[in-house]
Amino acid sequence: RMMLREASRTVYIDILKGFDSPVKLKCQVLKNLQLHLLSDEKRLTSQNQQMRKDLKREGITDLKTYGDEKSSVSGAVAQMLLDPIHHCFFHKLTQVRSAAVQVICLVLHQGLLHPISCIQYLIAICSDIDEVSRIKAEQTLIELDSKYPLFLHSQFFPGLRESFKLQTALFSTYPVRGFRNNPPISLLSHVYALIRSSKGHRHSQLKTMIKQFDEIKRTDINLLLYIADNLAHMSYQIIEEPLFVIHHVALLISTSGTTYLEQAKDAVYGRDIAETIKDEDEEEIDEIDQVEDLPRLTEVLVSCQSCTLLILLKKHLMTQYNLTDKRCHEFSPLESTKIYDKQITRHSNAAYDPSPVLSAIQQLTLDVDFESEEFEKSALQYYKEFRDLMTQQDLSEFKGSDSEGDGAGADKSLKYYERRKELPVKVRKERKPRASKTPKKDPKKRKLSKTPAKKSAKKRRRYVINSDSEFSEQDNESDADYNGT
């Protein structure tokens, strides 16, 4: 009970949360907690065995009340120091994190805390560079998932955020990546393997990750890159999983990307002029000397990098699993067929490459000089690159939708669209549509009668028996009184 005193609690919390506290002192406090829990568990186990022996002799029946009274001290200590122990999960030194993981796993094993308060931190440790701590956390999550499967599903995305926090604390280099090399695999691949067995829960978590790229949420670009790395290198087992990700990524690109493109166009030309400019007339951007609103254009270009990450993610998954535009376009999440349950394998071990996004963010956020002509030219160049990426996405969707019909017609339409973009603006404006070859109907022409025409009577045959008992064939017209019998 000395652990519950105010002085002891203050000392322990200050040591565990203090940044300047010695590492040996932190490890010693965590070790003291671990020894206290082990000794308390041993004492309760021996008392429980003794009570079972005295059950027949003294008639003791209420074992649960006595055991809960003795274990309440350990539960109070664990609850009091839970937050400082979680704080040690994000320490730079491996020995401190390992000692904290040992204490939390022991507390969960003894049932002194509600599991949902620790699951997200265990998910974070699953991305640790220390293999011992990582395996210990993964084993604990497997045990908890077998008992409380919904807890892991509800805490998956909060755990992903905590894992990003851990990687940020461990690595000071920019940017923080979400996969291990040789071969590239997601840091949370093992946790995803636990939730992927349920299709509904798997879809829910994947959609939650993709929705973070929405323009409304304004999520940190570093966290978005970490999420994109995990989505690109997850341990997908069937073809339905990458197709599901590509499907929702394409939907988000078509909405957010269009919004970003319109905002950037308004910043380049001005709102009044941008409304009169069509997409095919934007080749004139190469001749623009001055941007209408350069600070606004810079802000939009930084925000639209989330959409660029999605475009690069879609290309990576299609290349990695050898998926065509037609197959991605035909996929529907509502369609439940066994075709999408086939096993899938990677065709390459290439890592997800977000270098265009990183270079754009570095130049648009670190080297900002709105009065410099070079900065204005670079901003225009990034706008043009983003516009070209969106045009490629429109073309890929065009290919996927038209390939379901006549393939030759799709290729012909696509060639005409690309050749039309290469023509000068003046030629495109002066070109008139071809006249239709089908003659137009004359409205003054007399309308035909709606009464149906009389149908000609069909010529029927009949067979009769003559006086000599022989068959003969006659036309129906030879006997007008014939009744058909």
C-alpha cells in the first residue's frame, strides 16, 4: 500500500514522464512495478490454493470477494501509473520501451486494466525496430483478439497514429516512412493480418485510412505519407483487397482533385477569367508571365499534394499487382463473386516512391519568396504537373470505361482526344463540328396514317380424300366455303 501514497506516486510519475530523468532510474522504476505485480500475483495464487484446501474444512464459499479485495491494490497502482507507462512507449532508448512493454503485458495478463486502454499503444509497438518488444506486443494482441475481437478493430486507426508518433520519436530524419525494406513490407502488416479475416471490418479500416486524404480533414502531409506507405505495402492476400483500395482512391481523386484543380486555376488566372477558360485552352499557361494570386496558388499546391500521393499510390498498386485500367474500372465493392477471392502475388518488390511530393513540399514550404520570379516559375511548373496528372487520370478512366464496348472505337476516340490537345488554341476554337450524314426529317411532310395496314391472307394448304380413296393437295383459294376442318 505504500505505492498508493501521494509521495510515492509523485516521485514515480516525475521519473517516468521527465525528459531529463536518468535512463537507469526510469528502467529501475519500471522494474520495481514489474516485480511488485509478479510478487502480488504469486501471493494471490498461493492464497487461492490455501483457500481451496480450507473450503471443505471451514465451509468458505465466497472466494471471489476475498481475491478481489487483495488484488484491488495492484489494480489501483496500475491505473494510477498507466499514463506515465504509456509515455515510456515513445522513448528513444530500446531498454526503456522494452521495460514498459513488459509491465503493460503483465497488467493485461492479470486482468487489472480494461484492454481497450492499452491496445492502441501495443499496435504502436508492433512497428518498433526492437524485435523483442515487437514480438511481445504482437503475441499480446493475438491473445486479446481471440477474446475481444471488436476491440482491435476499433483501435486500429488510433494505433496507426500512435505508431506514426513512435516512428517520429525514433527517427529524426525527414520524412518518416511506414515500411521496412528487403523486401518492402508495411510496419503494421501483422496487425492488418489480424483484422483482414472479417471483410466488413477490413473494408471499414481501409476506408478510414483513405478518407484521411480528403481535402476537408486537412491532415498533416507527413501522416498522409505514412498512411500511403502502409497502404502500398500491406500484406494483401486476395485480389479484392488492392482493387478495393484502388476503387476508393479513384473516387477520392475525382472529387478532391477536381476541387484542387479549380482552386489553383482561380489563383493563376483570377476567378473571373478562370470561369471562361476551358480545360483544352490551358496550354496558354506556358505564356503566362505573372500569377494573379501567388500566395493562394502556393497554399493550394501544398494542399493538393495529398491528392498527388493518392495518384502515385494507385499507380504503384496497379504496377505491383499487374492490374489494368479495365479490371479496376469493372470492380464493384458491392459485387460479391468468387473471382475476387483468388490469391494474389506481387510482381515486383519496388518501394512506393513519393519523391515528386517531397520535392514539391520542400520547395513550396521552405524556400518561400513570393517576390522571386524563380519561385513563381516553379509554382507554375508544379501546377502544370498536377494538371497533367489529373489529365492522365481522366484518360485512364476513359480507357477503362470505353474498353467494355468496342475496343477499336475507344482507341480511335482516345487518339482523337490526344491529337486535339496538341492542336493550337486558335485552330481548336475555329474548328466546327462535322455535318451529320443522316438527313433531317422535314416537319412539313405529311404524316402517315396511324391505322395499321391490312395483312395479306396467308395461303393455306388442305388435303382431301377423293372418291378413289386417294390423297390430293388443293389450294385454299379453290374452295371458298372451306371451314378448315
